[in-house]
Amino acid sequence: GQDKVLFSLAQCYLLQKEMEKALSMLSLLINKFPQSKFKEEALFITGDIFYEKGEYDKSLNVFRTITEENQVTSSLLNKVQKKIGEVHLTQKEYSKAIDVYEQMLDHPYFQDEDKIYLELANLYNQVGNYHQSEIAFKEFVQYFPLSEDIPSAYFELGNCFYKQNLYFQGIESFQEISKQNASEQLKGKAFGQIGEGYITLTLWKEAIDALQQSLPYLGEEEISFVEYEIGRCYGKLGDFSAAGKIFSSLLKDSSKNGLSYQN
């Protein structure tokens, strides 16, 4: 039928980056064949084109039209909701994006649940709602223990605890990373965060231990700064001999590497 031809022609224009011509064909299909099986997909592509053009209000209007259709498939509805969330994120409308993702969790057609939990957790963090972010990260690690994102989720969960001044809970989260199949870089960052947590708690021995464990995972310049922190911790403990050795070594290296250290 003509609707199929119009849809195919629109796709050809899309592949040639001729967006206006594609929009014209899609509009014809939508208006001339309201019962077409291609209508919902045509609407989705139309909304996507408006999004790519930066016409976000038009994009949202089209996507919302799809959610009101009776015959839309659960797969397409899932794609549409994600796209609506993406539009809000692009416009930095984080609260609206949160509303969209929360709605997705409440519907049976919902797909990619793990990714939405992570997105929600990060969005709550973005708007400063660290407690809700903490809850979302906890649910993620509970529901999806085999996900490859588990190590990074524990890292962000630890940061959420720190932002709420819950340092012992944060330290526990960072410690979980060493038990996971995490990257060397993330393990190093986790030990560093554990060390910083203990420094905040004025637990100098524990801080030294954690910071020393981070050293094998760090680059040369990072090692120097962490060793400086270790030296400071020894100073706080009153072990000025150990602190002096570290600072002397760093002083020699700093002339070669051009490093400086904060007080």
C-alpha cells in the first residue's frame, strides 16, 4: 500500500540525511493513513528527528502522542518513554526525567530495568537527593548482582554515603569493590576514597593502610600525591620519623617532576 511506500521513502531520505523530506513523507503517512501499522513507528521517527534538530518541545509532543495510542506495542512504548527521559536530560530537566523513569518502573512493559535504576540513582544524585540515590543504588546491587555495573554502583553508593556524612557506611561500600571484578583504576580510586573517609574520621592508621593499598593501582603522579597524604597521616600520629622520610623522598622527586603539594 501507499503507507508502506511512504514509510520506505522516508527511511531512504533519513539514510541520505535529508531530514525535511523525511519529515514530509512521515507527516503524509500519519495524516493520510491514521490506521496504518506504520503510524506509531512513523511518529517515533518524527519525534526523533525533532530531537536531533534541537526542537525539543515538538519532539516531546510527538512522543506523548504515541503514549496515548491504543495499539502501540510494549516495545515501542518502552523506547518512547526512554526517549522522553532523554529529552528532559538534554534540557537538564532532571526532576521531569526522574518522573519519567519512576513511571517506567511501575509499568509491566518496562525493559532494561537495571539501566533505569542506575539512571534514577544518578539523577537523584544530580539533584542533591542523596538519600534517594542511595536507595536506588542499593536496589540495583540487590536486584542485579551479576551486572557488569556492580563495581561502579558500589563506588557511587559510597559517594552517596559520604555526601550524607555516613562515612562508615561509605567505607563499607568502597570495600565491596575489592571483592568485585572491578577495573584496576576503580580499585585504586576505591582505596583512595576509603583513605579519605578515614582521614575525615581522624582514624590515621586505617587511612594509611587504605592509601597504601591504593598505590599499586595508581600512576606516577597520583602516587606522589597519595604518598604525601600518607606522610601527613604519619605526622598526625606523631610518627615524625616516618613522615619525614616520605616528605624527604617527595622533595627529591618534586624537583624532577615539577610537583607541588597542598597543605
